[in-house]
Amino acid sequence: MMESLYKIEVKVFTEYIESQSLPSEGKYFFSYTVKIKNIGKIPAKLISRHWIITDANQRKEEVRGLGVVGEQPRLKTNESFEYTSGTIINTPVGTMYGTYQMVADNGYEFDAEIPLFSLNVPKVLN
């Protein structure tokens, strides 16, 4: 029952940004657009984020912070919030995943899972 009250759907779309990357220096820039949707029954606010970014050499970087893009959106049932951000990794391939820390209107705290997704330089550019 609790799961249907507190449920956040997270979808991520990535793009390699060639113009801001420096492959000769091992810098590959990716943008990612995240769509967060409250599919639960209680409004909830995104308080903070925790990302784990891993490159092809298994070098992990953890990023924590308040909100996303300077905001702490409150989502009513079936309401969505979308934002775009970016990251730089040292290899042409990597992954990201993490969690958003949420607080429902009734004070219940829970994590919204950000599913694992890939960062890949398109084959034509490799």
C-alpha cells in the first residue's frame, strides 16, 4: 500500500555534446534531461539528489546536493518536472544512476530511484 502512495517515475535522455568535449584531454561532456513524474497518491517535494557517475575505467564520482538545477520542485499526483543538466567523464563511455530524496506532504521521507543509464559517444565519432 505504501508504494502506491509514494511513487516517483524517473526517465532520463542523454546526449553527447561534441562542441564542449575535448577527447584529446580525456574530457567527454554529456547533457542529460530528466523527467520526474509523481505517480503516487500524495504530493511530494524533491529535497536533494545523489548521483553515482562511473567512467569506463571504473572511476566513480559521487555528487550530492540540494534540489536539481537550483529548484526543489513539489509535484502533485500526475504532475511532472523536467530539467536538463550535464556531466563530464574521462572516457567515451560511462554510466550514471542515483536517487532523489523526497518528502511527501504528510512528512514521509522516501527515495526515488534514478535508473542506471549510459553515457556513450556515438560510434561515428569514436
